Amino acid sequence: MLDKLAGLEQKYEELSVLISDPEVIADLNRWQQYVKNHSELEEIVTVYREYKKVVQELEDTAELLKEDLDAEMQEMAEMEKQELEEKKEDLESQLKLLLLPKDPNDDKNVIVEIRAGTGGEEAALFAADLFRMYSRFAEERGWKIDIMNTHYTDMDGIKEITFMVEGKGAYSALKYESGVHRVQRVPTTESGGRIHTSAATVAVMPEAEEVEIEINPNDLRIDLFCSTGPGGQSVNTTQSAVRITHLPSGIVVSCQDEKSQHKNKDKAMKVLRARLYEKAQEEQRQEIASARKSMVGSGDRSERIRTYNFPQNRVTDHRVGLTLHRLGEVLQGRLDEIIETLTTADQAERLKEAE
């Protein structure tokens, strides 16, 4: 580990020189790549340098303890040694985490799809609750929400919604949200006061760039139609809505929320690229799954991941056994504790595998 860290520090120092070189600065693309690489190494190099400093201080303290010290100095040196050993251990743990391979998608924007599942109108109302939850979570971070496609019900529930979350680190924060979300409550549509269980599925996909997913125009069938509102009625008379079918995969994407046919087509292509990228990643995950079954799940939208129980004011994430008795706060977008617990569990598992 130390050899690898020393190599990263050397690389960091080389990049520090290069990004100040006038010849490199003149080549914008090259300079931007070096700045990006330099920035990616900064945290781990800073922690490594602190680690080396603590190791040196420990050696100095050990040398001091070999000397003939009075009782008070001996006690102070022993205390300092203990503090430094604890700090060294903490820094070693940080370095092990920082050396884990980073998910290349972590800093990307995400495309999120929420679909009402079993439960009829109540499932659609719950899907709307989930959309508000993610919207507020994004809003607190200063991220932008861009709705790409929606199908509402007559009671303002959501049959299906596709939206993009734009902001650095969006995928790293939301990637564990894919799966089945279950709700237990008395539906507003139920007069008998019985608790019903309904569900909605969530799929979180990193935005894919054109260079990452190349789509042959000959593989697409594009249909135009009029946008529809709740109940299926037409909301305009122009054929601005777009449906794209990717013939090789059978993936179908529709976008109708924009008045412009061109904008709807652009959004539909973004969703299509994200789905094809996710499909390719899923195939890779399937290969890895035989050797590794992640504690926090595979990201499969058929996997039940969380239950929202209204009578008990309880949210339970089944993957890590986390239960919080503050359902209202979670639905207001306070997802930090859940996300941190899932991230920590995944990191712990990856560290275990790396040993």
C-alpha cells in the first residue's frame, strides 16, 4: 500500500508542474485533463502526507522514550505516543478507503424512473410521494431537476415519471435507490380504514455521453403523437410528443412534457442512452454477481429494498437492517443517514474483499 501511495504522490507532484507549464496551458484539452487528474489525486495525497508526518512523529516519540526522562515527561510522552498511534490507525483506514477503485459514474448526473407498481391508485400516489422526496433531496443540495416524461392519474398520482437530476455527485448519492419501494398505510381511496401495502419501482441510471454509447440512427424507429394528460385526454393538437424504439434491444422511450418536438426528441435520446448504458453495466454486474453479491443489492429494480410504514412512522431499509422512526422527515428528502449507512456498508464489503 505504501509503495502505491508513494507512486501516487510522485504522480501528483509531476502534474503540479505540468499544469503550470505554459506549453501545456496553451493546449486547453490537455491542460483540463491534467487539472482533472491532479484534482482527483489531491485528497489521497493530502491524507498520505499527513500519515507520513504522524509516522515521523511516532518515531521521534519512540526515540524520546528511550531517554532517561523524569516521571512527568515520561507520562506525557506515553500519552502522545498513544494519541499518535490512534491517529495513524485512523489515517490508515482513510487511505484504504481512498485506494478503493472509484465508481467512474459517481460524479455523473442521473436519470431516475419511478413507476407505480401493485396497489392501483394508492401506488400512483406513493410514486408521487417518492418523486417529491427525491426532488426535495436534490433541492437541498442545489441540484437541478429536469422532468422528461410524466403520466399522471386523475387524483394527481403518478403512473410513471422520468426525470434527470443534474449535479456533481448525483449518481454517488442516489445509486442505491434502485429497487422496489413499499408503502404501508391507509389509502386516501379507502373508506374502511384498513392498512394497504402498495409499491413503486425506482430505477437510477447514470447519464451516458454520446461517446460512451454510440447509437446507429438506422436502429431507431421514431413515432410522433399528441401529448396526453390524466385519463388519456389530448392536451394539445400538435404532434410534439416523441416515441423512440431502439430496434436491436426493444427499448421504447417516450417524452411528451416539452411543447417542442425537438426538445422531446433530445430528452428521449438521453433516456435511451442511459438505458442502453445501464443495460451494458447490468450485463457486467451479472458476470461479477457469481463471485460477489453486494450487501446493498444489485440495483435490480425487482429487489425490495425499503418499506415506508405510516402507522408506525417507520422507514426500514432491508439491505442493511436500518430502521428510522421519522418517516415524515425522510419523505421531506432527509435521506442522508440512509445514504451514508448504505455507502459505509458497501465500502466495508469492498474493503473486506480487497484484503
